[in-house]
Amino acid sequence: NISGALCISQAWPGMARTIYNDHKRFLETYLTPYPGFFFTGDGVHRTSKGYYQLTGRLDDIINISGHRLGTAEVEDVVNHHVAVAESAVIGYPHEIKGEGEMLTFLPLKCLSQGYCNALGSGTTLAAELRELISKKIAKYAAPEYVQVT
């Protein structure tokens, strides 16, 4: 059981070899952080049985009212809700906070609790998710918008 950065030791077909007009940036982003390895930018957890689970982008940070918040951190909390299959969090420009947080691409599991039939506009689930995020992370981390897909 260990978590860390996902790095790859060997090249593969179709692997990026540069960034157009900015090879230095390519080297700094993907090859310099872990010399001898290609850094994917993703976090990963390896179980004691050797299975790998991607935990999200390590560089996806949203700045909400001066608080730096990792999108993977919020997605992890949301994915523990009984009705949520998976989630994605994105930031958007906000006049007051700098960035706002939007929980989107939220496919649901249809369960006996009736979430899929009772959601309608998704307001009940949205309120539950905001409350869950507020408790597990902080009030400022609760998304303003929740889009159920």
C-alpha cells in the first residue's frame, strides 16, 4: 500500500516527444521531475496486491478565495457518495473568489434508494454533496454548481 506519482520507465508507441515550439517546457514538465522516468502528471495508489489505481492529476489545483484545493481531493470525497459512480471537478473564473468550483460530469449509480428516479433537477443530490464536501474538507470547498449527467 503506497501512493505517489505515476512515472513510466520506458517509451511506448505514440508517446509525446515534445511540446510544439516549446521543447524546454516538455523536458521540464515530463522528464526533469523524476530523472530517468517520464512523469505522467498523475497520482497513483498501488495496493498490497500490486493493483494500481489512478487518484487524479497532481497539477490540477483550484484557487478559491486564496485556498489552494486539489481537484482530486474533492473528487475522492464525492465518489464516496452512494449514488455517484465517478466525478470530475473543474474551476471557472469567479469575480469575487478568483476561481469558483464546479462539480460536473457526475454519472450516477441507479440504486434502490431511488436517486435516479427522484433526482429531477439534481438539487437533492447537489445539497448532499455540498454538505459532504463541507464536512470532509471545508465549507469553502463546496461547489457552487453541480451538474448531473
